[in-house]
Amino acid sequence: MATSGILVIWTAWYLAWLAGGPGPDTLAYIAMPLGAAVAAHSVYRLMRSVRLDPVARRFWRGLLIAFALVAAGYTVLAVAAFQQRPVLPDMPLPAAALVASAFLVAGWSVARVPLGIGGGSQRWKQWLDRSIAFFGCSTLLFHFGLAPMIGSSAGWSAQMLVLLGMSFVLAVGGITKVSYIGGGPVDRVAIRLIGSCGMVGAGIALVSVAGGADSVIPTQAVVMPFAPLLATIAVRRQWTSTGTKPRRANTWLPYLAIAAVDVPLLSLLWQHELGWAGRLVITAAVLVNGLVAVRQLVATRENHRLLREKRASEERLRHEVTHDGLTGLGNRGLFRERLGAALDRGAATVLLVDLDDFKTVNDSLGHEIGDHLLIAVAEALRVATGADGLPVRLGGDEFAVLLEGDVIGEPVAERILESFGGPMSTHHLLVNASIGIATANAGTPLDHVLRDADVAMYAAKQRGKANYVRYHGGMEQPVFAHAQLGGELRRALDAEEFRLVYQPIVELATGRVIGVESLVRWQHPTRGLVSPAEFIPAAEGTGLIVPLGRFVIREACRQAAAWLAEFGPDALQKIAPNVSVRQLHDPDFLGDVRQILADTGLPADRIVLELTESAVLRGPQVLQTLHQLHAMGIRLALDDFGTGESSLSLLRAFPASIVKLDKSFVDGIELDEDGTPEATARQAVARAVIQMAGALGLDTVAEGIENQVQADRLIGLGYTLGQGYHLARPMPADDLTRLLAVQREKATA
């Protein structure tokens, strides 16, 4: 490295010069401008060769200017030295101005390096810390370096003293600056080395105080070239740096500065007179201690703030752990904790509140609207419970209320059900709930009372929902039987215990079978034939309706394809399995239907999927699935038409091909001539359905025909197709095969 060579050469020259060696003493003045020029060149090469961040480029550009000014200033000094030999010159004003400008530019470059501080309070604290460090270290350098030179009999020039003071400022400023840089594009070690260039001034001061006027030659030849050497080392450091990693500031620096300002104070104890320099040291010490007091006050306030934030954070975390994030009610953990404590003290009552058909809201309207409804339900529970108990959300659409002591559960349950009587949330939705009530005495295991409330809640659902039931002994038996039935469904599917029966759909005028509705039956190995009214709800509740429905569609399509192959394409126009809403929400449903049609070879236009109105009215996802089925050529039938929320707008949105008049409008239609309001209403609905279907181009099927008079009355209203026990009961596939065979024989006779 060139600067180290310069330092070695001039040190050797100085030692030789002391021994009466070669060259005049003015050769000492060449070392500094030569070293500064080399340092400037190294900075120039760094900027040309290395891709620097804009912040780093700005920093090194300033140092390039600074070292160029130093080289120029000390060149002017060297020229003056050679012109005035053998008398050593004072620093000329142009040289001093150039070097002073260099210090200013270097200091400005160091000052502009960003600290990476985010908030104003953090910046204010660091300014206090840096001020303490700056004044503490400056006092030490002033007392032992600059003050002795000012009071020296050697008569140092004002230019020399000013430049020395500026070098101290650069040194202390650089050190305090780099101590608080958290990281960035300018290498911290490089900045520290640049600041240390100013510390060369301390060496100059020590040599000058010790040697007086005789110190000029060693200062110029040996001490001052250390500054360019440190600068080139800094350049080398930046050259090889890949960016500094963030780190914490040097929090110990202010304490070191306090120790630094104490050293000059201690030295004053041995002086008989303070003098102006001693007074200045005392003033600086007072200033530093005042800044320390302010900093401690700021730290104390910051600590108090952090403690408050910590307590608030702990409270918030405690609240989050024990409360539901959506509704703000207590959660399951808080409920179990409070219930356990209540049972330790005495009697407690639990109300288990489960919303009825809440899944319908999520499926049809989306989870966001469902969340709004849960929030409204939670508020209704708060109001209905009042000061009597603790309402909580256990999860999903399940809530609970804890009542302690002798508070009776029934009045609270009634208030809860009354609060659900009208539209809720901003979407004006209606919601009902089933409530199970259980009371336990002190010492009862917590899980026992929860189990009893759960059993009572399921009993409330089985009794029609929207009510409450108190637990009593033995109530769990039917509930457990229902749960056991759900478990047996999976076994029954695997054991192939389900069978299909087929109810014909016939032409009312001729009695000819034109299609069949497929119905599922469960042949239990020990219980015999299990009613669909018993196992279908269990299948819906467990989700097994999806694989069960897949079995029904596959078996119906297989059997229909076999009948078409045996009796020809005119034997059967349609096979109609029923589809539940859970199947329509199954993402694999469309793929399953396509695969079944492909496997069985049944044409898509021969299958009719029957859906209830409640299944259709389940939101855009279901309607999209239905339109995709319609696009495949599959026909859709709206079953039990007239019993739900039937409307013209529904039929326009739903791609139906068939509407089936519900049995409730067929029962008693033969009595319409008696003129009663009920008879007139039945006939009016039946007539309206056939007229509306005709206007929309839909086929109609009348369900539940039980005698010929009903069939004749329906024919008179315009119905051509019917279904019911009078026409044909549901039958196994073999019986229907024989019926189709007889029908073929009649057609060919």
C-alpha cells in the first residue's frame, strides 16, 4: 500500500535526519501532501471500480474532495517551507483555508451518513447520547491536547490551533456517529477509520506539547502521514465490504464519555489555579452531567411507557386467550374455567345454545354474512342474559350461557329465544336456536354437566328446533341411538345394505309408465327395513349423504340403462333420483355424474335429478352447479312444488324442466265441489301451477294420487302425468321389469 510505504520511508528519513543524515529538514513537508494525494487517488479508484449505493457514493465523493483539498493545502505549505529555508514557516493562510475546508467537507460527509432511525423519539434519544459522548470526549482532548498548546510558550499559530481543533471535532464526531449507525451501505469500520484520521491531531498535540518548536519535523514526517494511511485502509475496507448487517448502537459510549470528562476534572485537583481552561472543563463537565440527567429522565419515561405497553399487551393477550376474536364473547377455555370454579362453590346451570340451520346461511350467502350474523347473535345473547350469567361462544355456531347459584335457566332461555324472534344483523336474517339446559350441584364433574346440556340440546332439535329442553335422567338414550345410527350408516354403505325401489310416473289418460322415481331403502340385518325418514336426516347430519347419494345415482343409471337395453328406447323416458343440497355443495359432484353416465352408457337426457325448493334456494354456488348440469343435457325437476318459497322469479333463475305438484295440494282435491275455503285453495293452487308451468314451457307431474277421482280432477285441470299409490307403489327393480314387459306386450298386441 503506497501510504504505508510513504510512512515507512519518511520515518526512516527522520531517524536518519536525527543522526545528521541526508537532506534538508524541509523534506519533512513532502510526506503529507504526497500521502493525501495517494489517499485521494484510492478513493477515486474505489468510485470508478466498485458499484456503490447512492448514499455510499455521496460519502466517498465528499472524502475525495476533502483529501484533494488536504493535498493542495499541504502542497502550499511544502512550497512555503522550501522558499523560506532554513527558517521553518508558519502555515500560510491559503494552506490553512484549504485544509480547514477539507475538515468541513469530511465532517459534512460523515454527518450525512444516515443512522437508520425510524421514529422521532428514537432520534431524540440518540441525539442526547451522541451529545453526551461528543462533549465528554471533546473535553478530554481539549484539556490534554489543545489547551496546553494554547498556553504553551512555543507560540503556536492561530491557523495550527484552529486546524487541530477541527481535527478533534472530526475525530469525536466520526466516532460518535459510527457508534449509532445500525447498518447501511457505508461500512462502519471505514467511517471509524476516517474519524480516526482526526485523532492524528491528538498525536500532533502530544508531540507538540512534549517537544515544543522542535516537534515540527517529526510531526510532519512521522505523525501526520498516519492520516492518509488510515484513509486508504478505510477505502480498502469499503472495497471489500458487501454491506453491513444491522446491529444495536453502542449504548456504553455515553458512560465512557462521562468517565472521559471525569479525567480532566481529577487532574484539576492538583492545579493551584483553575485558569480559563479549567473553568471551561468544569463547565463542560456540568453540561455533560446535565445532558446525562435529561437522558436518564427520558429513559425513565420510556421505561414507564414500555411497562404500560407491556401490561396492556399482557391484558390484550390474556383477553385474546380467553375470548372469541369474532364476537368478543368469552371462549371455551374461559367457560370451562368459570364453570369449574362455579361447581367448586356450589350449584351451576349451563344453557347450550346451538343455531338451527346456520350452515344454510354460510352455504347460500357466504361466510362473511354468516360472521355478521354470529356477531348479532352474540349481542342478542349479551342482552338476553344481562347480569344473570356469562355468555360465551364455544365455536362455530355453538354458544353457551353459565348461570351460577339459584338462577333458573328457563327464563333466560325464553329471553334468548324471544331475542331471536325478529330479523338480525344488517342483512335482516331470521335465525332460530335449540337450547339444552342442565343443572349440576357442587362437586359434579365439569364434563358431566356439559354432556347433559349437549344431550338436552340435541333433544330440543329432535323436537322441532327453536325451543329449549331441560335434561333429565335417561334422556341420552334416544340421542345416543341417533348418534349410533349415524355410525351404522358407514358400515351399511360398506356392506351394501342399501337398495333402490322405483315408483312409476304414468300418463294419467292411458296409465302407461313413462318414467320412474328412484327411492333408497335400508335393509338392516337386525332391525329390518329402516325408514328413510329415520336414516336420511342422520346421513345429512354426518355428511354420509354424499356417498349415499352417489350410490343412488349410479345404481339408478345402471338399472335404467339395463331397462333401455332390454325394452328399447321408448320403454322409459326418464329415471329420477333425488339429490340433496349437501351433494350439490360437494366439489366432486359434477365429475361424479359425468363419470357415472360414461360408465353406465345412459344418455344424459334420460336422467332427471329431483330437488326440493329448499335445496335450490341455497345461493349462487348451487345455482351455478345446476346450470352446469343443465348444460350437460340433464333435466332438473323441482320436487314438492308449492310448499316452500315458490315464485316465478325462482323458476326463471332455476333451469328446471319439470315441476312436481306437492301431495298436499292433491289430497282432498276430489272434494273441491263442497265450496270450503280449503277445497277452493287446493284447486286454485293446482290450476295456477299448471298454468305457470305451461307459460314457461315446463312439464308437470302431480304427486300423491290416491284414487281415480283425484286423477280425473287433475286431468280436468290439464295435468297429463301423475305419481301415487293409486297408480303404482314403489317396487323393486324385478317387479318394475315385469311391469315394463307387460306394457310392451300390450303395446305390440
